[in-house]
Amino acid sequence: MARQQVHSRQSGAPRTTKLSWPPQSVERRPKRVRPERLRRGDVVVAAVLTIALIAAGVLLWRSSPADGTTDRLAARPITGPPAAAGIPAGFVEAWRAPSSATVLPAVSGPAVITADGDTVSGRDAVTGTEEWSYRRDRALCTVASGFPNADGHRGLVLALYEGSTGFCSEMTALRPDTGARVAARNPDVVPGTELVADDTFVLATGERYLEVERSDLVKTLEYGAVIAPAQPGRQPRVGCAYGSSVLTARRVGVLERCPDDTTDRLTVLSPDPADAEKPEEDFSVLLPAEGATVVALTSDRAAVALPDPPRLQLLDRDGAEVGLVPLDVPEADLATDPPGKVPQLAIGPGSDGPIYWWTGSRTVALDPADLAPRWTLPDTLGPALPYGGGLLVPVPDGLQDVDARTGTVLRTIPVTRDDRTAPVRLAAAGRVVLEQRGSEVVALNPA
């Protein structure tokens, strides 16, 4: 191709430029994309979402057991005292502590648990020294020990506090040896509830609603007047009031007084149905009288105390009557429901231990096989306590040493109390005997 000369108009001098063919491609810069402008509405929405997330976090924190909580863990795990080798010649008071939130001495693993006001304390059984404490900025409803065979814990301490709505709705499980928190749950029970636990379940009692939770605090049963049920119509009866309830042998027994029934009703339930919102009944039967009290359950028996005249009705696994036994008990003992809707019982050692029932003035030993009365002791202050291979029963003058087979009183060990006639609930932590006297726990060491 011929070369062309290009003359510069500025200088007038010729300048030769070589042109190539075909022309070389010209590199072009990508077009700059202008960033999208934020509108005022977008900024407002983002700010509102941020504030909502912060508020939700604060609300979650405020409603959790961590808020308003002061816990002091044990410097080293508590170790319990050795078991009693027998019943000693006497007892001496070792220590006492306020415990208005317990109905009987709470012994969990190696520790004695006291609970008063807003504080739960784990104490050394021998000295009473507070080794750990758990405190919240709200009142305690009740405290109990449960699940004595829990792996690694030798039981759990169950502390139930009032929630912000007035219900007893904040439960925390604590390790008895250190006070460390293990789990938490929000039940729906009302003040006045009591906690009754066995190896696997805990029952929260109530006048119109019962709730059962497993040892991991997962709810397994709700019964009665359920608050805002997810699926209405799943409860077998509505409008019933409950007189007393028990949890033993993985069965729940509840005494019901329903508006459509002419007498009281005994209902026995599974504590762990397939659906927690749909109770499963072993049976539900009308009783011969009003004013009854469910006393005890075994795997295939139920015992109900009936008034006017006092007698014990025995029922089989299906609710059929298999016995009606007279009770040597004053009529006044059966005139009212037991405190907290829970009969005052103590269970003997072993899987076939007798059941000791305090009626309000007398202690009755029930046979573990058929629940028939074995013997009755008059003028007692509470259930019996298996201790050191023998049996102790609280009486106004102290503790009676009783033959567990016959109910024969062998001797009375003197114990001085401020009120000689007030009820006494017994428990043992190794060789230490504990007495719940009203709102106080008193520890007695062998003399």
C-alpha cells in the first residue's frame, strides 16, 4: 500500500506517520457504573430493623434465668457424710437454717439444700456451711430434690421461681455438689404448687392444672386447665378441681372433683404419653364418697382414703376395687386436703420398701405389695424415716425408735423443739438427721 504524508498544520513541517492495515483495535475502558443512591425510606427501614433486633435480644436476656441472677459456685464439690451404722443413743443439734420454700428437708446428692426468700443454698450436711448459692431477683415458689440417679450429679436441685406474670414459670436445675446450672424450663403452674420427683419425672401439682417434666426438664404431660392450648379439646375433662396427687412407680394419680360427677374421681395417668398435650389414662373411676384423698400408687395398685367412716379403698391396675379396709384414724385427719395437694409420705429403702403415710395425727405403714395397712402409730408429728437399719418416727418428745415390721416402739430418743406439737418432716444425709420444722431446717448429729 502507498504511504501517505500527513502535514502538520501547526508547524508547517511535514511529518510522516505509518498507518497499518487493517487498523489495530482500540482498548476501551469499561464504563463506570454509578453506585445506586440510597433512598431515605431504605435508611429508615434499616434503622427500625436494627432497633427491633436489639430490643428482641434485650427481651430474651431479660426473660432468661441469666438476668437478675447471682450464683456462687462451690470452691470444691461437696462430699456427704458416711451413712449411719445404726440408731444412736441420742442426737444433738448441729445447725439450723431458714428454709421457707421447702416442705421437707431437701437432700440432693451429698448436699443439704435450703431455700428462703430468693436464695437457694447448698450446705455441708455436718456443719451447715453454705458451700454454694443461687439467687434471683424474684421470689421462690418451691424447691425440691429430684432424679437421685442422674449421671454424674447424684441428683438435681429443682428451683422454681415466680415469673413476670405471677405464675411459677421459671425452673432451674442445679448440680447439688457445686451449684452449677444444668438446665432450665418454663412451666405454667401457679403459686402453691409442690414438686414431687422420682428417678425419671417431676410432677408440679396444682388445683386445676398439673404438669410433668422429664429429668432433662422436657415437658411430657400437661393435664387440666391448659393455658392457651395449641389444640383445644384434647383434655378428657374440663372444669375439674384437684384434691391431691401423687407420682410413684412411673404413674401419676390425681383426685378429681368434677362438676358433672356425683362423687370424687380417681384418675391414673401415664407421666410420659406419646403426645404431651394428650393425656393417656390407665383408668378413671368414680369413688364411693366425696372428700377422698389419693394416698399411694404402685405398679399395679392404688390406695385412696375415704371419710365417714375412715377407710382405705384399694384398687387394681384397671381401677377395680380389690379391698376396703377400716382406718384407725380420726375423722378430722381426712377432713381437708393435704398441704400442697400432696399426701405426706416416706418410702422405705429398696424397691419393695414400705410406704409410711402421715394422716395428720398418725403414722400408717402400708404394705408395698397390696398397700394394705400393716400398723398404725398414734400421736405422731410426721411420716417415718428409715435410718441406720431401723426406723425413726417424730413425736412430741423426740424421735421414736420403731420396729419396722410390727410398729412396736422400742424407745424414745429425746429431741427438744420450740413447738412440741407442730408437724415435723424428716430426711437423712448420711448419718445426719434433718427436721423440717415450719420454715426452718434443723440438723441433728448422732451423740
